[in-house]
Amino acid sequence: MTCAATDGTRSRIMRAALDLFAEQGYQRTSLRQIAERLRLTKAAILYHFPSKVHLLAALAEPLIRDLEALLDTAGELSGRRARWTLLEGWVDTMLAHRGPLGMLFHDLALVDRGSTYHRLVRIAMRANQIVAGPDAERRDRVRAVQAIAMCSDPVVFMIDVPAPVLRADMLDGVRRLLGETPPGARQPAARPTPATDPAAGAAPPGQVGRRRPGRPRAMSPEQVRAARRMHLAGTHSADEIAAEFGVSRATVYRHLDAEHNNETVTR
């Protein structure tokens, strides 16, 4: 058998296995079933993959390799740049391998204790260290673990949500958890307070208002529609939308929440 034929058979086996794992789950799929789908013998499958675990590891290899490359890139940076390069890249990598492979990621952690499993453990440990930062305290380390989970689990459990929307929501959740924005992102506009909001009356003596002149306290219907499109497309976070229209983040969320509650703006 030529090298090209061998590679072609191996690729066919991997595609068939991925389809069957997606249809009925890893545990309920046998090598014999994979062979029958391809009209091959089980011995032909075993020639390329000594066990089902080896097949699973081969399917997960592109995802693992991409995560390792991401860690190398983020590891050359420091501070917030390292943390957000890792977090944003992690979301993008998981979304790039979305679908059946995302579910296999969890199967692999459960059934394999070989070299691939240990690579996964090293990936997780390095990612947590980069997000937590040097000399991190216990709570920082806990938040780092939570942040990585927030950048992984929704991809698996919310498979029907469009990728751009899910990406925006996942990163917005991480921003809230860590209480910071990525380097270079626009800071959210300041929320009016009784001391700075003319609607609440004059500021007390000795306090100087910081409110931007002319800043609206509400959004027009056109702005609401534009904000919802930006949020749906995943191109802007809620903080960035607030800065774009010069309103508070609470105002943006009020309109976005109204959309989820089927309270639509008249078009």
C-alpha cells in the first residue's frame, strides 16, 4: 500500500469516527462500527489506530496543537497583554474547533491518561498561570481557572448560538469576572451620579461635575437598533457600545435585556 493510500485511509477513518462520535457518542461507538461504515475490516482500523483512544487522540490533535501554539505566543508577553492574548485566543481556538470536536475534548480528559492527557494538563496549568499573572494570590488563581472555563464550556454547551454572538458574550463575561478590559479597548463611559447628573439637581458645593456636555441619558430608537446589531454581530462589547453612543453601560443593558424579553423597538 502506498503512502498516499495509507494517508487517505487514515483520513477516511478519522472522518467516519468523528461523524459516529457526534451521532451516538464516543462511549457507544465501537471500532467495528467505524469499520462497517467504511466497508473495511476491524483489522484495517487497528492497522492505523491501535485502539479507540488512539483514534480519539488523533482527532483532538489539531485542537491541542493550536492551544499549545497560543500558549507559546501569550507566554512571550506580560501583564494584561499576555492575559488577554491568551483569553481571546482561547475563545477563538475553541470556536474554530467547534462542533463534535468540542465534545471530544471532554471525552479525551475522561478516557485517556496517556501522553495526550498529560499535554492537556500542561496546557491547562500554563493557561491558568498566564491568566493569573506572576505572584498571584489564591483568589487570582481561582478567577483564572474560572476565566478559562468561561472561555471553553459555552462553546460545547451552546452549540446553537452563532459564533460571533457567543464570542462576544463569553468575553464580556470574562471582563466582568476579572473587572478589566483588554489592552487597547475603549473604557466604558462613566455612569451619571447625583453629583454629576443635571436631572438630579445641582451638585453639592465643592463638587465639580465630570459629565460630558450633551451626553444623552437615553438612546434613540435608531441607536437601540444599531446597538443590538453590534451586540448580535459580536463586534462590540456592552462597554464599547456604551462608549460609542455616550451612554452608561446600564442603559445599554436595559435595551439589550428588553430585546431578550421580546420588548422590541418600533421599526
